[in-house]
Amino acid sequence: SVPFLIRLFPSLLNKFVYLNFLAFPFFVDFRRPELLVNNTISLYLTTEPGVTVGIWHTVPSSRGAEAQGKDQRWYEEALGDAHPVIIYLHGNGGTR
């Protein structure tokens, strides 16, 4: 019956292969990354009208003491300094 259901509803295959409907770890607010990862803030980029992408900006541990208690503006300015930026693209699973 499984092949029949997959043939009838092909979107089921994506759900079971990628499991993008699960948010793991459970019961965690991913909009507040500072509770999970040190020196991290959640930002949002508008890539085109109607499309907003959520990102986490994490500064290196060498700047951890400097980042303590800073606001979003400080993190945005830290993106513009001479340090390299590494972009990690995790996929489209719905959580970061």
C-alpha cells in the first residue's frame, strides 16, 4: 500500500525523506538563538518582495567577550569589518 500512496500523493515522499516538518530539538524557540548558541543573534533579510530569509549571525569566540550584551546594531556593524564571513547554507527544512 505504501507505493500506491506515494504514487497517489508524491508530496508524502518528500515529507518522509526530508522530515522537514519536524523541528529538532523539540520545544526550542529558534527565533532566540542566544539561548542556544553563544555570541549569536537572529536577523532577517528581504531577498525580494514577499520573501524574507531568517539568518543567524554568530561572531567568533575570539570576539565573544566583546559581543556580550550587544544589540542588533553591533552585530550588523560586525559584518562590515575586515574579518571574513562564512556562509553556511543548511537547506530548506524550515528550521535553522
